[in-house]
Amino acid sequence: MTTTQTSYLPDTTEAQLLFRLLGIAHAVTDRLDAALGELGLSPATLDLLTELSNAAEPLSVLELAARVHDGDSGLGRLVERLERDGLVRRTGNPATGWTVTVVITSLGKERQRTGAERVGAVQQQLAQAMAAVDSVALERALAALR
């Protein structure tokens, strides 16, 4: 009688390490999502608000898409949602008369600051949890995985 292996990976230390790394990645993502979700944000919306907050002037949707590395259509929907939530405002560009620009509102700036603080707190928690780890060896191992 033969036994059938139910896993597609052998039961080895390497396979266990792979699943542990994936589990840790999910746990970190869950922490970030929870911290930002309380504000009605996601990592993508925080990135967008951060770009607008750091911009010296309103950005067109195309400029914003290039900065946050997002497709124009998906970004357009995100901007619409953020506008409904009062975090950004779309305006016409007076220089061209037709280009739509996006500007962050005061509420958007407040949420961006609070979101960045919460991400910083999660990063601090991770740094404390990893304080005893040899960071040079860890960085070398992670770089080898890229």
C-alpha cells in the first residue's frame, strides 16, 4: 500500500520556513490593515494621501498614478471614493482649462498624519519584536530571496 503525499511541498525545514515566512508576511499585513482600517484607510490610500500631502501643488491623476505606481482607471475610482469621504478634492487646472487635478483636504492631511503615525507604531512593534535578531544576517537572507 502506498501513501499519497497531501502537500505539494516536502516536509522539510526549508518548506516549513517558507510557510512561516508567508505567515509572518500575512500577520504584518493584517496589523497594517487593522491599524489603517480604523481610519477608513488602506496602505494604497495612505500612499496616495502621502503623495498629495508632500506635493508642492495639486497633481493630475496621471501624475499621481506615476507617483503611486497605479493604473489610471483604478486610481480614478480611488480618488472618487476619497473625494466622497472628504479627503481629497478634484479641481480643474486653470493653466490648461481641462486637466483635472487632485488636492488633499485638511481632513485628508489629518488622516494621512494619523495613518503615518499608526504605520510607524506597527514598525516600532516589529523592531522591538526583532531586537534580538542579527539584523545583518537577516538582511542578507532576505536579499537572497529577492
